[in-house]
Amino acid sequence: MNKEQLSEVLEFAYANNPLAMAIFDMDMCYVFASEQWYQQYDLESRDLVGKNHYEVFPEILDMPEWLEIHKRVLNGETLENPRDRLVRPDGRVQYQRWIMKPWYVPGSEVQGGAFIFTEDITRQIELEEEKNHLIEQLKSEVNQRKVAEEKLRRLASTDELTGLFNRRHINELLAEEIKRASRYNNAISLLVIDIDDFKIINDTHGHDAGDQVLRAFSKLLLDVNRDTDKVGRWGGEEFVVVLPHASTDKALTLAERVRSKVEADGFQPVDCFTVSIGVTTYKQGDTAESLIKRADTALYAAKNNGKNRVEAST
């Protein structure tokens, strides 16, 4: 292959290279510019050879970072940037990756100038940003869905007024504890608590005051009981506490603590009120229904024996 043929091959390679290429002398005047260079930078003229780079792109004179890059490469350094943000004179943002290297006069160590390869990656960056935006949007939607699901779960399992477990959920929890007790021979005790003469509280102080009492009493139950205990509102002024791994004696001690604290403290706006509590403990063969029924029997005994009492049913 002679020099003329080699020149044609090189010209064809430059013309079909996906990268834009320009070669400069030591004064940053064009020695060569590929067709992709003209296209990438929207240059109408196809004859840059001999023109100064700063004449073609005068905005670079106001860009000290690029002037420094040119200076360093013309002093023999090789520099590159995989993602460079460029604001065109018309305000359009363009992203490119580039590498700029020195070139030397053939057969000598004298630097003849610099050449640069660039690639417009604007569309690639836009797609990447769009993908990241979609990912963040998806994450946000997933989080919102989780929050909504958690809210629905809480609404389905808790009492709206007191924040305690509702009757349906406390029944489910009791059934689960009974299964464990049956398999592992664990102790379970149950408290059924009723606020004495609650109708009088409502009639005397109003239903808003009655709601305040229910909320305050619910907080007391949560404060007094262990973290492992399950506290629920059974309905109206009646509450249930499931006590895993608690013997009858432990359950009676806890019930008495609740009863005495209510009697001593009372809650605003009611000066004082009392509670009656029925206590029972799991026996082999018990179901949730039979356990609750036995605790109810103990509660009725407490009511019949004068209220403000704790009674156990074995």
C-alpha cells in the first residue's frame, strides 16, 4: 500500500469513526477535523484547517478550566473526562466524554500539538437520568404503598378510639398463644377488665369525658403490662389482656396492680372510678372461646361481689 492509498484508508477511517476527532498545532490551530467533529458541534463550514480553535469557539475564552486543559496538554500531559457537561452558546446542555493527548513531530521528540477525541453522550445521559427518575418514582410509589398497607393493617387490627388491639385481632392473638401453649405446655393467663358503672360516667360527665377515660385507662394498661402482653379493647368499656408465660399468681398480681392504681389515681375529668377484673389460666383443651368464657365468669363474680375487685376462675 503506497502513501496515497494509506491516506485514503485513513481518511475513510476518520470519516466512519463514531468518535469526533480534531488535531491542533501548538497554537491551537486546526490541522485536521473529522466529519463527526463538524456534525457534533453543528459547524456549517467544513474547512477548519488553519483556523484557531478559539476563533471557532470564542466562548472557550471565558472558560478558564478549558484553557487550563489546553495548556497542560500542550505541555505534554494526557487528560480525559468520561462525563463532561457543556453548555452551548444557545443554552443547550450537551454531555460528552473526551480524551486529549499530545502528538509529536515524526522522528523527533518535539511536540507538534494536540489531538482530541470526543463522543456526544447526551442521549445516553438523558436515558440514564430518565431511568434513575423512574427508579426513584417507583421507590416512592412502593414506599407509599407500604405506608398505605401498614395503615390498613393497623386499622384492621386496632381500636380507633384507644389504639389498642381490637376484638377480632386480640381473639386471633389469643388463639395463636393457645396453640403454642398446647404444643409446648406454656402457661397463659387472661384478664377480662370492665370499668365499673361506666354508664354513670357517660351520663354525668358526657360521652367526650367517657372517651377520655377509655383512652387514659388504655394507656395505663399499656404502661403497667409487660411488652410481651397483648392488650385489647373487647368492646365498650371492657378490655382483655393476654399474658403469655404467666401463671395464675402472676396474673392475679398484675390484675391487683391495675385495680389499685385505677382506684388511687383516677383520671380527669372524672374524679375517681374503679374496675372489676376476672382472671383465668389456660388448661389443656381450652379454646379461645372457653378461656374467655371462664374469665367472663370470674368478672361477673367480681361484679356481683361488690365491684372494684379481682376474682379468679380456675
